[in-house]
Amino acid sequence: MFASISGPRRPSPPRAARHARRLAVLATAVALGAAAGLTVAATPSSAAACNGYVGLTFDDGPTGSTNALLSVLRANNVRATMFNVGQNVQGNPSAARAQVDAGMWVANHSWNHAHMTSMNQSQMQSDLSQTNSAIQSATGVRPQLFRPPYGETNSTLQSVAASLGLRQVIWDVDSQDWNGASVSQIVSNASRLQDGQVILMHDGIQNTRDAIPQIMANLNSRGLCPGMISPSTGRAVAPDGTPPPTTPPPTGSPTTPPPGGGCTATATFPNVWGDRYNTSVTVQGASNWTVVVAVTAPQRISTTWNGTPSWDSTGYVMTMRSNGSGNTFGFTTMMSGNSSARPQIRSCTTG
């Protein structure tokens, strides 16, 4: 019989349809920095820290579009779990290795995406063992998680997986990307994610790649961050290996613009984490001010507060205007692989 699962079971689309959508696209990223004074207490919780973690998962890889997917994930500072099909790994080991090199977690999604509940115990054992071996050979990592194809499972399959050191993971939210969902539908489905939950998505689908920046914007606005899936609980938890900044943050080195604009804006960096940091800007000499701030690519601003921002055509220069919230403003910048650069205030003018 079927074991209880935490999410809806995905129907069984034809394999040709599941692997047909394979064009590359989209590399995203964008930008921007800001300035004007802010106290740490004024920082919104969504910008200051992760208030919870969700598991972003991608099934059926690696595919011909895996590198395109990894580019989008890296550009949006996402670590995700890749449930790989064993024969795909065997046929494209370099793409599987690229997943690990990009900071993703690799997991077992069976050898050839068969209906495993129709197998006997010995066949299940062979299928999952062969997939584990292919993934470990290609990546150097032995999987700890297993997702049954179509979400179909039973007590025998769960027992076999456990005997191989695999935790079964289904999903809480189905993106419906496999079912032809539009970008907006995928984003809407992902917006239901709550702390600890896991979403089903797929490698090789362009709409899924296009949806990632909007999914991340929604998660950031709610203080949720991409996490790993715990082999103990099957729930999303904090990442286990986010590297710290390689260069000490210049928390004691405020930056100010050249004189002559009628006001002064001083930036400090009160909070620094492994993947992002906050900038706090204090304006003196005017209550109605405009401050221009530039960030260094590929860093990007994910959140701003206490001002009205606009951006230039490059996406790396932000103009922040007072909005009646006082003479302080701030923003969170994602490092995106550049941990040493900090925003520079270019000007502070009145009016």
C-alpha cells in the first residue's frame, strides 16, 4: 500500500514530454546598492537574517539544460537539492559534477524514473544501489536523500531506501512546472512555501528557470532562505556549508561621498553573514535628500528600507530618495561570490 506522503502526488506524464523541454536561457542577476543613515533596530527582520528555510528541489537531471539552471541558481544565490536520475548521471557525469561544484546537493531519484512500487524488493535494491554508485562516481558524493519517481512509494521501497542510508523525501508544494505551468503560476505555487517545507521543480524547464528570481524575491520578502534537506527529518534546515567571507568586513570603515552636495551620507556595515550583508546609511545636513550608491558586480541588492529607490540602466547604481521615514535608510546586498566589495556612496544632494 502507499505510505503517507506530505504533498500531492504528481501524475505520470510521458517520459518524452518530461524531457522534451530543454532549451537554455536566462541568466539573471541584478543589482544595486543604496545609502542613508539607519540604526540596526530599524532593519526589517527579512533583511537582517533568515527566519526560516525552505528546500528548493529539481528532479530528473542532469539534462542538457543543467548548466543554464545552475547559472540562474548561482546568479540568485540559491543552493538547491538536485534529485538526479542514475542513467542521466551516467550519460552526463560532467553536468552532475557541475551541480556539486556550484554548491548544490545531489540526491537519488532512481535509475530510469520507473514506477518503483511495481518492483519487487530485489529490483528496488538494485535500482537505488546502481543510482547511488553512478552519482558517487560522477561527483564524489554519496547521496543521503531519495525521491521516488512520481511520488509513488510503499513500505517496501521505504525500507530498501533506509537500508541504503537514504531518507525518502516527497514534497509539500508542487510547482506544477512538469504540467505546463506558466512562470506566474510557478511563482504563485512557490509562494505557499513555509518554514521547513520542500517544493517540487524540474531540471530542463525554461519556465522554471525564468521563475527563480521572482521566487527568491518572494522568499526574501518573507525572511525565508534556501536551505538543505535534513537526512534525519526530511525537512529544510540551514545550509551546512555556506563559506564565510574570505576578507574581513570593513565594519569600522564608513564611506562618505565627496563634499559639495549640501548633505553628507555615511555608510556602515553593521551585519555581515556568509552570503550577504546589510548597509546602513545616515544622512546629515538635510531632511529632504537624494543619495546615489553604486555596488560592484556581481553583487546585487535584495532588499531596501526607509527610502524610495530607483536604478540606472546598468542595474548597479541606485538612487535613494527620502520618503518621510527619517534620515536613515538601508539595504541588504547578496555577495554572489564577491565577499570583499562594499557599496560606494557617490553623492548626497538636497531636494
